[in-house]
Amino acid sequence: MAVIIPQDPTVYLDTKFQAGDVPEKLSWLNKPKAALVAGLDGQGLVVHSDAKSDFWQKTYYTPTLIADNGHFLHMTSPDDQVVMETSFDLTTHANFDQAGLMVRMDSHHWIKTGMEFADGAPSLSCVVTNGYSDWSRFSWPSKSLSIRVYKQGNSYVMENKLPSSDKWDYFRIAHLDTGDSPVQIGIFTCAPTDKGMSVKFNYLSVKHTDGYSHHN
């Protein structure tokens, strides 16, 4: 059973991207070419990924695949114990369209986790990169997803739920070899195959947490 330790009330970021506005403390790595617009309800951030955009390092593919041109809207993690959370709706166009949350030190040390459209269906996805990328994925029944990532030093816990549910489930615990270096945290999106996909991020929050405890 997973036990959530009560959080400190410190809130570093809490935005619904009203009118498509991006808070000043967030900045882009590889800003997409397509315009960013608000959702039809005047809230949320809609991002259209550039074609052939991705994050990946070396594993599996021949010839060797190295990609570091995905879109990442980020801030520096304000302390070693934070939890970030978002909810989004993905409109897919091609295989491997993806979006979610990202933690990154540099091109060789990062985590991206969220939803990926693969083999004709949406899936819950997580890639952890310490020099080489791994990839784990699980079936997901929707193109909408709420996801959060707990950072405890260099350890990370990923949780997911349907936006209509109150129940969070953890699905991955991972480590990044980042030492004492600062990391960037935020939302990402990629379209490795072709342009045409879009994602609406409904909000992004970053808060201090006293930790995440998982017990068998």
C-alpha cells in the first residue's frame, strides 16, 4: 500500500494557463514553431508539436537513434523534495505522438513520462535515461491523463489516474544519476513521426512535499 506523507503548503507554481499565458518562471527548451493558444474555455495551454521532435538516447534502434529536439516547458526544481502534477488531453496523428511531465539535467540524464500513442492505441509511458534510454509502457483506456511525479533527491516516483477519478496509482520508481546538479522540471511533448498532433495541458502545479513513502 502506498502512503502519501502530508505535504508542506509551499506552492512554487500553480497555473491553469489562462488565455494561453505562460508564467514568467517557465521557459522553453526547443520551443515549438506552431502558435500556442488557449483552449476553447479560455484556459489550458495547447501545444502543436513539430514533426520529427523527440527525446531519446541510443538504446535499441539501428542506426543509433539520438534525439534531443522535443519540446520542454520547464523551471528549475526549487528544492530536492517536490511534486509536480498536470492533466492533459492528447489529440494524436501518428505513431509515437506523446506528452506529459519531464525531469531533465542534460541530454543524457532525464525522465519523460505521460501518454504515448503506440501501435494504434494510447499507452501510459515512461522513459528513464541515464546515458541510455529505457522505455516502459502499459495500456491506457483514454486520451486524457492526470499524472504526477514526486522528486526525492535523485529518486522519482510516477503516479497516474484518469482525470475523472480520485484514485492515484503509482507505476514507476526510478533513479537519475544527477548527483548534486540542479534539474529542470515541467511539461513536454513530442511528435517523432510527423506533425499533426496537439496536446492541451489543463494545468501545471509544483509544490514542496515531505516525501512519498511506498510500503509493500
